[in-house]
Amino acid sequence: MDQIPHDGALGDAQSTVLTVDSVVRSVTRVLLNAPDPFVIQNGEQLLLLDVDWDFWNFAELMFESEELGYTQVRQIAYESPREAIGAILARALAQGNDAIVNTVEQLNLYLVRHFDINIMNC
């Protein structure tokens, strides 16, 4: 959750205050029984998959070493898990064989655990 450093009544800089947005996001996720998003990094590429009500949200970011941060390359909301899974695998494949193998293994564990979707029929 997002936290803002805060000097308490006793001057304790270690205490924190939660922001309203972080509390709303956390409570919503708990009430919907939604898992944390799937995130995997392949080199400079960062892939995210998050389920939000009726949509499967996919995003791809690239690390910019000069700026020491990430730039969003694409963000798409899919109604079908098949489309979202295909998108994340296609983008991982663009990074090479190791990236696609690692992504398939980790994504399969995530999908089976949270959604009972198996993408590996071996």
C-alpha cells in the first residue's frame, strides 16, 4: 500500500500514514477477492496482467536506463482471458526463448492458483 512518511506526535519519523487511494484499492481487492497482479520482468521488459471486475488488463513497460525508470509501451483491457494471455505471451516471445519459457512457467502457476486456468497441457 502507498504510505506517506509522517512525523508523529512524538516526532517519530518511522510512523506512516496510509493514503485514501491505497486504502480504497486494498479494500476493493479484498472485497472482490482479487489476487495481486501478475508481474514478470524479462531483461528491460516488464509485463503486467491484472484482473479488474470484467476486464483483464495487460500492460508492457520498458526500463529506460538513462532515466532510471519505466516507460509504458502499451496498455490494453481485454474482456477475454484468452486474449490477455495471448498478448502477454506474444510480448514475452519478442524478448526471446528464455523470456517466453520463463513467462509461460510463471504465468501458468499464477493462473492455475488464482483462476483454475491451465495454459500448459504437458
